[in-house]
Amino acid sequence: MNHAEGKDRFVLGMSVAEEGFSFTTSIETALISAETEIQRLEETIKSVESLRPSCDKLDYALAASSGVLCGIIDIFLVGKPGESPAGEVTDKWFANRTTDFAKLCGWDGKGDDPRSSAIRFLEKKFKIPYDQRGAGDAASYIFDLNPSNHHFKSLGHNPTLLGLFFSILDQFTNQSHFVSGGELISLQNADGKFELHGNSVPEKLFCGFVNWLGHLISDMSGSSGSIGRGMGIPSPLWAWTNDIIAIKSKLNIPVSQFDNTINELALSIYKEEYDVRFQATQVIPVFINEIIVRLVYAIRRLVKYFLTTEKEERSASAMWKACEPFSNPTVKRMLTVAHGTFCMMDLGDATIRAFITGGGTFNVTEFFFRLNIVGVGRFTISLYGEAKRAVVIRKAESEAQFSRSEVIIVENYLSGLKLLSELYDDKELVDFLYDFRNSDMFIQAFQKSTRLAELRMVPDNMILRTKSDIDLYFREGNRQ
């Protein structure tokens, strides 16, 4: 037995039952709560760490190699309009898609030149009022409209949202809108024979959209009267120069010299066959770069999964989670490296050729002929993702740092609880009450009580070890 007096008294409440005892405040419950809290904090830290890329040297090397390979493809197979081996393949693909669409719309497939025959059929089926070509008509004298530039200058021929807007507007009002010389020009009563089908506004809007889309497809591979390759529809990545001038003109905002210069540059490269077909050609090396990097990432992680996972533990879901080449910071960092390397090679080639063509001076037109604007755009997206991820990590890092500090505190608390749990692991000793009440073996009961007092760290001079100690204690208590 043990006792304590005054300020040194420490009482731990417990109840004793036939099957054992329990603490009033459960140490086991505190242990479980502390372990749960540590698990929650560790999950918070892991969620922050998962935002960081885990690329190794081989990942970076493979990503850069992919960028170099695709840069070589861009330099030697894409090149510039009119000198592009890959562009010839793309032109044929677009011509075949035009004839396929014409057949879908009812074309009989007859004609000496299938492409021209299909285009002529589509132009009649999807007739629009803004198809002036500037071939001997008033537009050729007013703003230099001709067959080589009318697809670019005509807003309805631009594959952009603003192009769709002006196409439907022109079909409703029988007008033609053009951008030329930094100005927005409209022709009233553009086609006296044109009539937009539909009995209600929704029906007319639908017919206007179908006419716009069908006519764009008919012009992808040039006009029906084109000789050779023909002038296709402008690239949507350059047609925005028309959109800026049109919007500013409608809002009565002065068009700047810079706007006009960029627009003239876009027109000049369009006239050299830089249309949507060549823009599609530029997509090829960028797409190959994307595929190679994702495949390399997936294959490396797949091999690692099979080498580090026992056969009995493998599953399709776990395998996919280990090698999924999407939506994780590691593959995104590899893509940034790959597209950055590609852009470095492309920019270097475009710059060198611009100086060579210009005879020592920088030829801007040649530079933009060679510049893979699709690759630049894809690299820009990667850089934006990296910057956004850095901001998120920076914000989350403070929370992670706080969680790390909390983990240390909770671990210390948990260690104390475990020590306390071991200290009070006295089930075999606490049953001395049962021994006193139900057994004559009071000597063993005394021994248990003494050991319990020692375990509870009661001062040695206050432990009652013998029956005489007990008698003396109670006698002195009665005197007081």
C-alpha cells in the first residue's frame, strides 16, 4: 500500500471489477487519438510533397532527347510553307477530307479533278454572301481584294469565334465584312441572289452556322478555281490580327501602327501558303514530342512497378496508378523540359535562317515562316503550369511546415503516453485488493502492494512494507 500527503498527493482514479480494472481517463484512448492525429498530419505533409516533381537525371535526359528529336523533325521535315515534305502529306490529307465531306453531303464523285469538283459542289451547297474574290469586281479596286488574299481579309472566312459572328451577321444582313489596311470595310447588298434559309430566328441561326462551317471546309484546300495548291483558310493563330482591328473599329478605338504592322505580317505569310494546312503540319512534331515523353514516363514506371512489386500483390489499378502519364507534376516537368528544348532548337533555326535570308539583316517574315508557333504555345502552357504549381506549393509549404512541427509535438506526447502506459501496466498487481478480500494469502498481497508502490514511484520512507509498519501508521494517525 502507499500514501502521500499535502501538495505531493497524486491520485489516479480507477475502478476495479472482476475482470480487471480501467482508468478514469483512458491512456489507451489518448494513445489512439495521438496516433490518429499523427496520421492526419503526415497525410497533410504528403499532399504537399505530391505537388513537387520527382524527376531523376534520366527523366530529364530522356525529356531533353525527345525535344531534340522533334526539333530535328521540325527543322528538316516541317520547314516552311512551300518547302515542307510533311506539308505535302498534310495537304493531301485535307484534300481527302474535303472530298469525303462532299460525298457525305451528296456529291457524286464525278469530275476530272476530284478536289476541284468537290469544292465546287460544296461552294454551291453552302452558299454565303461574302465570297467576293476580287477578280475584276469593285472590291479589287476599292481595297486590293484578290484571289490570293480574300480568304484572309474576309472575316467570314476566318476560323475564329469573331469569324463566326461576322459570318452570321453577313448572312442575316446580306453584307460582306473585310479587314484591309488597318480598317474594317463592309459591302452592302453583297449578293442580290443570296437568301438565308429558315422560318424563324433560331432556324436561321442554325442554317447560318451550318453555312459558315460547310463553306470553311470547302475552302480548306483552296477554291474551286485554284491552280495548284490553292489558298486555304487562314490559321486561327494568325487570324486574331483581323479580330483586333475589327473589334477596335466597332468600338471606335484607334487602330495602332503596331496592330496594322502585325496584321500586314500575318497577311504576307498567308500569301506564301501559311494557312491552316501548314499550321496543322506544325502540330505534328509537337504532338510527337508530347507522346514520346508520356510514353517514356509510363514505360519507366511500369518496369519499376514489376521489378519492385511481388506477383501476388500486383493489380491493374495499382499498376495504372504507378505509371499513369497524366495529371502528375513529374510528367508535367518532363513535358516542360521537352517542349522547352524543342522551342530552343526551333527558335535557333528560325533566327539563323532569318539572318541568312536577309543577307546579314534580320528577315522578320522568314523568321515567322520557320517559327513553330504551335510549339511556342505549348511551351507557354507548360510554363504557366509550372508557375501556378510553384505558387500553390509556396502557399501549401507553410501549412506543411506547421504540420511538421505539430508532428514533433504529438510524437513527444505519444512517447510520454507510451511511457505512462508501461508505468501503469499493473494488472497483475492491482488485484491485491481481491487477494486481501478473498484469500488468506495476505503476505503475497502485501508484497504486491509494496511492488505497486515502488512502481508508482512512492518515496521509500512512505512505503508500508510490513504489518508492523501498518500498525505503527494507524497508531500515529489516531494520536494526531
